[in-house]
Amino acid sequence: MKRESFGILTLKGVGFVVLGNILCLIMTMAIFVFGNNMLIKVLAIAFSAVIFFSLVFTAAWKNGVKERSLVKLKRVDGVTKFRWIAIGLIMFAFAAAPTAFLLINKLFFPERDNLLIYQFISGSAYPLVLAFTPQADALVSQASRVEAMSVMFPVLMMGYYALIPVFTQLGYWVGFNDKLNSDKIMYK
């Protein structure tokens, strides 16, 4: 057993981001069958954030558990301290790329409505899109939804995705320090 390479861990992390977006998209589509009121929107946002960030957390947590056993068995020399912050930044760049595209769309090409494509690519943002952007039936004129959307929405979504490195480093720390060991928690 040896330490996994930075590239493999990054691919796994990006895979968890993709999986999180797919699961959030499915969950959002399923929950909005029950209506489109504010309670449903808040529940969808909360569940989406929990699903997305718990998957991001899990990617690093699994590696933290493995690293702990490698260090304990003296298979590796030391701990790589900020590896998961760097991987989290790459995961952030991957997750935030569609949001950057949406921001460019809003600033330079507002007549092109790419919001529908965005909400399907960024499934974790889908409930936020439904809650904070004008819907097609709510538009008074024939303006695009991107044109009617506030420029703050893509900026806030960047802030949402900026939490990825925080959750990856937290997940690694929890896994490495064995903070989620049920036996330790129960018998403490």
C-alpha cells in the first residue's frame, strides 16, 4: 500500500464533483414535482448543498483515513499538509467553469439565454437558479433569462463553489485525525 498520486486524487475529486452535480440535478427535478413555493426552494437548496459538499468532503476523508494508516504503519515518511487544498482548488476551477461561462454570458452576450444549459451542467446550482433567477413564465417581455438575471448571481455561485477547498481540507483533517470513528465517539 502506497500513497496515491496527486493526479489520481484530483481525478477522484473531480469525479465526486461531477457525481454531486448529477445527484443534485436528479434531486432537484424530483423535489420540484411537489411544487414551486418558497419552502420547496429552500429545501432543495439545503439538500443540494448537503449532497454536493458531503461528496466533496468524502473524497478527501477517504484519503485522510488511508494516509493515517500509511503513517501509522510507517509506509510513508510524513504527511502532505496542504495537498487537499490544492486538489480542492482544482475541483473549484472545474466546478466554477460553467459559472464563469454564465458570467461572461451575462456581461457580454445577454441576449443569448444559456441558463438552461447551465442549470443542467451545474446540477448543484440548479435549485439556486430556480430560486434566484427569473423564470421563463415570470418574464414580462421577450428578454432572455440571462438578461433579466442579476450579475450578482454568478458571483454568489463562485462564492458557493469557493467552499470546495474548505470542505476538502476539512474532510482530509477529519479522516486523518480519525474524528468520525464511531467507537471513539460512542465510548468517549
